[in-house]
Amino acid sequence: MGRWGNARLVRRDSPTFEDVELRSNRRMIEQRYKPIFDRHEPDGVPLNLLKEELKDEGITDHIPEPRLHRILDRADRDGDERIDFVEFMKMMTTDVTKEERSAFQSVIGAAVADILPKSMREDFLANYTCRPPPIFMIFISLVEIIIFAVYAAELSDTTTPVTATSGVPTYSPLIYKPRRRYEAWRYITYMFIHQGYMHIIFNLIFQLLLGLPLELVHKWWRVLLIYVLGVIAGSLAHSVTDVDVALAGASGGCYALIGAHIASVIVNWKEMNYQCTEGSLLRFLCSAPVRLTVLLVLSVGDTGLAIYRRYFEEEVTKVGISAHLGGMVAGLLLGIPILKNVNILTWEKTLGYVTLSIYLCFVGFAMIFNGVYEGYPETDWSKCCPS
């Protein structure tokens, strides 16, 4: 034989279309989804939470629920009830059809992003971040300051200028007036009107100290909902109990923040106590019992002072106690279903539905009361803002 007589010729086939597509899919999956799964390493994503989030994102519109459960259960190859990125990659490249892969790709990013990593589910302090920054409390405070300054300038040349404790633009279309209850916006916009410098200064300090920490954990859109719905609850409670008294100030929103803090303590009790007895002063001061004690002392003390001023001090202006209480109760009721719960339990979900229902029932009752009760002052149908 020649020198090539013993050589074996190896024939290499060109890669098929399926091979090229598979490699392309693997590259795409790694680039798009590995950073999301990396947040959950080395533990992986809890299987039960992933199933729930995928269903919430609407994947069952494309994949029947029994089939979805079979796919995910098969993907958990080591049986640890978690899906890591390697298992996810195997599932996406071998366990699903092309149509199912497309369905997963449309929702998996949002589903996994909504699941908190284990470190954040165990440790409440790990949830304090500036992404996104706390913008709502700063924004609403600036709006309140601007509106107060405008009315203070208008009143400066009148017989009732703004002082430390007096000076209210009673002609404003923003203030709540029992005689103009049909102007529904007043049930919200009264929060922009304050009586004197001390009133707005204390409210600003109050809401910034309470609201900014809430935003760092629960983000601005949740705090916005709590604040505004607390303002509404405050004015409705006031309209039911003080039927002939006008209302101004953001106390309903401020007290809603107290209630929201208490709600957060209730549903995140275990996570707030993470390593709180292991020598860290910060963790001890941020533990659930300390937080709850401070909140109760603050709310009981301020409410007691408001009651004293209302019934024992001879003031022309009355303190809207029911607005304070209405806001705080609203914050408590709404904080449970709205605020972030870093480790959701079944009983907490049920409690959230119950408290939301109670809030809605109160709002419905107060609206009906405003419509049928005949003890309000005579309605003023004159022009809203006379020149």
C-alpha cells in the first residue's frame, strides 16, 4: 500500500438547519436570561413561585396549565424545587416545542424579575434600594409648598394674612367644604391647603420622614396609591363625622403612611427580624418590635394631642381628628394588599383581600351617606371661583 493506505477518511457533514437554530437559541437565551437568573444564584428560582408568576403573566393563554406544570416539573432535574439557569437552558432547548418556546420567551423575563432572590426574601433590609429613586414624596411635598406659597402671597394684603398658626384661603376651589360636596375633587385637593406655616412644616417633616423609607422598599407608585387613597379616606371620614366643618391639610395622607408602616411590619415581621439579635445595632433598631413600638407611640401620641386640641383648647379652628384616623386606618387596610410583601404567605394573601374589601365598603358607605344624609349645611350652588 501507499503511505495513505492505512489512513481513515472522516467525512464531516454540514450542520443542519436545526443545529444552527439550536445554537442561535442557546446564544439568545444566555444573553437575554442569564443576567436575570444570576440574581437567584446559587439557589435558583423557587419552582412554585415561578409557576405562579408565569400564570400571572398569562402564559396559560398559550400553554395549557397541566402541560405547563409537566414542563416545569421535568425541568427540575435535581428535584430541589428550584430552577437554575442550566435547568432553564435545558428546558428551553429540549423540553418544549417551538411554539411553547416562543410563549416562554414572551413572559419568562417578567416572571423571574418579579420573584425576589432568596437573600431579599429572608432579609428585609436587603430590599432598601434607590432603584428607582424615591420621587413621589419629594414631588408632592414641592407641590404643597408651591401652592402654600401662592396663597400666602395672595393673603398677605388681606385682613387674614398667613401666620404661624393661621391664614387659610377659604375661597380656594381646593379646600373641602361641606356646602360644596358635589365638587368631588375637593375630597382630594384639600391636602394642598394648610393653615399657617407650622401646619405645613410639620406635615412636610412628617411625610418625608415616613414616606421616603417606604419608597426605598415599596417604590413610589405603591406609596402614591397609599397616600392618595388615605387622603380620600380622611376626607370621607371627616365628611361623615364633622358634617358642618371644612377640612384642609395633608394629615390624611401623612397618617396613611403610619398605617402603611404598620401593615408592612405585619406582613414582613419575620423578614424584619432577620439576624436582629446577633449584635448589630442597626438590625435591632430596624427590627419589627422596635418599629411597631415607635409607630404606636407616634400615632397614639399625636392622636392624643389632636384630641386634646380639639376638645380642650379654645381655638376657632377645629382639628380634624376623624381625617387623621381615617387616613391611618386606610393606610393599614391598603398597605397589606398594596405594599411589597417580600415572602408572601397564603394567609397574608387572604388578609389582603379582606382588608381591601373593608376599605371599599367604607368608601361606598361614606359616598352613600354623603348623598342621602340631610343634616349637612345647605348646598352652595354659586360659582366656584368668584372673581
